Amino acid sequence: GIQVEQSPPDLILQEGANSTLRCNFSDSVNNLQWFHQNPWGQLINLFYIPSGTKQNGRLSATTVATERYSLLYISSSQTTDSGVYFCAVERRSNYQLIWGAGTKLIIKP
Amino acid sequence: NAGVTQTPKFRILKIGQSMTLQCTQDMNHNYMYWYRQDPGMGLKLIYYSVGAGITDKGEVPNGYNVSRSTTEDFPLRLELAAPSQTSVYFCASSGGVTNEKLFFGSGTQLSVL
């Protein structure tokens, strides 16, 4: 089956820093999404991005489907950005989402 | 606007007991999903539904059952609970295209002892 690998597994930054999170996947997919899980467990959809680049405020994402990876950029980090960032890819055969193990981000004030 | 509502938030079961996790959405979404999240891991799909009366298995369906009698409700039934079912369970919904713009409930922390 499809393997989804996220790096780094953990990231600790000072407030105001920039960061890049990576998601590699092992096979062609229908689409890719990025999610944020806050420290209280709530999951929020950030980007639905099968290819190309999208931006939403301080966050942006780029997916290069031909090379099977996606990047999530966070600029000028705030403490509220802390949590776990997941990427998930939609399997072509049955449209089911396969999730990576996440990148745990801690932003220190 | 409530979105996706899950109950209960926490539950402790004894081995062999059964229970139903409730999930309701008020966005008139066709697609609904049940996921489980084990510690330090991403989510795994248990069951999903593309509309009332239609359900299908995901990656990890064993030990669970679902029904979808209405657009709004998608309960998850655990029969004969086992310690391996200790996890956090999330219900989600989406409208239009499969998986697009998923809305999640707040989760149910389940422990089987």
C-alpha cells in the first residue's frame, strides 16, 4: 500500500521563526491534504492541494505530484501554531485517505 | 452552527462490553467517516458512508459496525470490546467531492480495560 512519510517528526522553534514541513508519498494519488491537530485534539483542514501552490495567511503549501512530495510552510510562527501537522493522501484505487504519522510542532514564546 | 457532534467525549469499557459512539452533523453532508487515532500516529479509516443507506469498510473495520439511516447520523458500534480498541475516535463529514474539506468532531477517548 501507499506509504506516507512526514519529516521532521518533531520541531521546536521560537515564536517568529519560519518552518518547512515535508510529506513524501510512495505512489500516485488523487489528492493530498494538510491538517492541523491542536494540543486539545481538534483537527482542522488546512489545505486540499493535489498539485501546485496555495496560500492562506501565514501558511502555504506546495505539492509536486510528479515527484511525490508536498511541503507546508509556516512563516512568523505563533504559539497558537503548536500542535501536530498531518498530511494525508487519497488512494487512487478506493479514494480512502492514508495519513502520515505527523510532525509535532512546538512554538516557544 | 454545531458542525459535527460526537458523544460521549470519554468512555471506559470493560473487555467484552459493547457501546455505540454517536455522530451527528448538521451541514447536510453526504459523506461521513469514522477514524481511529492511536498514540503518536495518524488517523486510520474504520468505516465510511457516501449517503443514507450506504456504508463501506475502511482500512480497519474488524470489531466495528456502522449504520446510516439518515443523512445526519452515523453511529459506530463496538461489539465485544477488546484492549486493542483503546484509541481516540473521530467522526468526520464532507460535502460534494469525497474527502474534500473534511469537518471533524471533537473526538471520543475510549479505554478498554
